[in-house]
Amino acid sequence: MKKFVFILLSCVSLCLVSCQSGEQKLNRANKDLGTAKKPIKMYFVPSMEAGKVVQSGEAISKALNELTGLHFKVAVPTSYAAVVEALGSNQADIAWLSTYAYILAHQKFGAEVKFMTVRNGLKNYRGQFIARADSGIESIEDLQGKVIAYTDAASTSGYVYPSAILKQKNIVPKSHTFVGSHPSAVISVYNKNSDAGCTYWSPPDQKGVPMDAREKLLDTYPDVLEQVKIIGFTEWIPNDTVTFRKSMPPEILAKITNALQKFSTSSEGQKVLKDLYDIDGLEPATDADYDVVRNTLKTLGMDPSQYLK
């Protein structure tokens, strides 16, 4: 009998926990948020080498703490999807999300974009298809039956747009792999582990230096610009985001957005953001700024909801 009562009480307890309302969960997430005991959790996608992202993220965290008095904690999960899910479960309060990852987070969890990144004065960029210069691959059409290195399944320029273009053109690769970051996709092509790769592209800077994913590898692979060439581009894409989870306390949200705006215009902030994701500045943004991506995906026959399963 005692055993039966114990099991019954355990079941009731589990039921109460699982049946807690969204409001109760939200209240828990917001209670004492920003204190040393419960720091604001800021997540970054692993589009670049994780150690460097963490270093830049910690610098942003420190600056925001000085500007707001709030406490922050930085994390770089192993995938874009993990960051999106963290926003939905209140494990992340702020996320520096790629364009498509933001669309998923908004559609599934009501996440709110507050800033769009700026690079070289532009608020958009493109995806690029790359191959080795000695591969004989000259165009996207030559990728039929080839091995392709993508970055992440939720990367707009590193997978979503390029794979949609291949599908639209009825080009079927032999196989593909997800290598995790844009530099890793370049390295995969450079080392002949894949025939082609897909990464981000931005126009060259004022000195004419290419600012696509290959540029990040010049110190380690000085000949990467000669050995790895661009064979095609995607459509233009709105830049990546600074996104907040749904229903953060308004006063905390206002403090952080004001501080980020101030930080992004400071000399220190500009250096940190440049080191982070080649960001030159932050501009206020709304969800409507990303409707062009949704419309493009529909044109390409892709439905974002298929990635939410």
C-alpha cells in the first residue's frame, strides 16, 4: 500500500511539473534575471571557430555588464538548431542568430529580432559556391554527382539557399556533409575532402581584400584565395541578427538594447564585433525585414516549417 501511495504521489508530482502553464515557466525564467545568481544567458551560433567566438562573446558580456549593471553568461552550442531550441526553452535569453535560424526561432518560439548586423555598409550578403581552382568545376551546373560541404542545416548561406538552388536546377550531388562552420567548409574544399562547398560571401573591402569565408583562413592558408575559387552565388540575404527570447522583462530588454547600440558605436565595440563575425555595426531591425527570405524560400519551393519537425 505504501509503495502504491508513493508511486501515486510521484505521478501526481510529475504531472504538476509537466502541466505548469507557459506563464509559470516564463515567470520562473524572468525572476531575478540579470543577477549574479541568475545571469542573462547569451548564446552564439558556431559559424566561426568556437574558441574565438567565446572570446569575443565574453568581451561583449563584460561591456554590457559595465553599461547595465546586469550579469551575463556566454555559451556557444555545437549547432544552430541548439541555439534556436535554447531560445524556446528559456535556456537562452539573447542569441546572435543567422538569418534562417532567426526565422525558425520566430516561427516556432516567437523570438524577437532587435538588431541586424552591418558589414561594409551593407545590411545584406550572399551565399557562395566554392571549388578548388584545379578541380575543373566551373559553375553550379558542374556540381551534378559531386560531394558538397555545407556548414549547418540552419545556415542560410551555408546550406538553405544553396541547397534550394540545386534542387530548383535539378542538380543532384553524390553526397553532402555538414562541417559546422564556414571556415571548415573552405578547408574541406582546400584539402580535397569535398568537391565543393557553400559559405557566406560579402563584397571585398575598400582595399580590395575579399571578405568571404576564405579571408578568415589567410593566416593559416596563405594561398587559399588562389587554391579555392568562387563558382556561383545565391540571391541576396538580409544580414544576421541579435535576437531575444519571447517576453523578456521590458525594462531589462530596454537596458540591453540601449547598451548594445552604445557598445556597437564605441571603438572597443567595433573591434570586438569585427573579431566576432566581421560585424561593422548594428542597426535596429524588425521581423518584417526578413519577409524577403520567407518569400524567396516559397519561390524556391521550400517551407520553413519543414525544418521545425
